[in-house]
Amino acid sequence: MSGILGFLVLRAGYTWAAVALFVLAVFALGDLIWLRHKGTHRRIREGR
């Protein structure tokens, strides 16, 4: 019984780790896109 429980806990841990990594990746990508977006707008406003 404890083996199954440990297996479930391990699986839950891996799932949470994957979810956390996915969320972090999404935030990082959004940050990059947002910064690039702001950069292009600034460039257009400066007229270069």
C-alpha cells in the first residue's frame, strides 16, 4: 500500500513541477513578447 502511495505522491510532485515549469515558460515568453512589443513601439515613435 505504501508503495502505491509513494508512487502517487511522486507522480503528483512531477505533475506539479511540470505545471510550474509550464507557467514559468509562459510568463517568460509573455515578458519577451511584451518587451519586444514595447521596443518596436518606442522605435516607431522615435522615427527610426
